[in-house]
Amino acid sequence: YAHAVPMSRTVGLTLRREQ
């Protein structure tokens, strides 16, 4: 799914921003 790819990237960015 094309949506699953960007979603995973968004999660990584959010986690990095929280740290």
C-alpha cells in the first residue's frame, strides 16, 4: 500500500522529534 510507506516514515519523524 502506498499509504503504508509514507505512514511509516511519518512515524519515524514524529518519534525523532519527540526525542
